[in-house]
Amino acid sequence: MLDKERIYGYAKAYLESITTLLKDKSEEAEGDRRIGDENLLRSARYQYEDDLRELEVLMEGKKYE
């Protein structure tokens, strides 16, 4: 049976991996001067980073601000 901590752990690992991937891809797009791609990737990365911060707060049992 999955408990809350295990589910949060899976979600955190997923968000961290996607954030890293998007960071790498946006830096790659920046080097290729594909501004539209870079901006989309960066926006997606920021959303995942926000989700990760919110998840970390939930895991700590604090209210998200």
C-alpha cells in the first residue's frame, strides 16, 4: 500500500527530473538561438519548479504561501 510519504517521494523525484531536463533543454535552445523554444522550455521549467516547492511545503506539513 502506498502511503503519503512514498507518493510524495515519487512526485518529488518526478518533478526534480523534469525540472533538470527542462533546464538542460532550455540552455541547449539558448545556444542554438531558438528563442521561442527557449522561452517555452523555461516557462515550463518554472512551473515545475513552483510545483516542486509547493510539494516540498506539503511534505513538511506547512501551509503553501
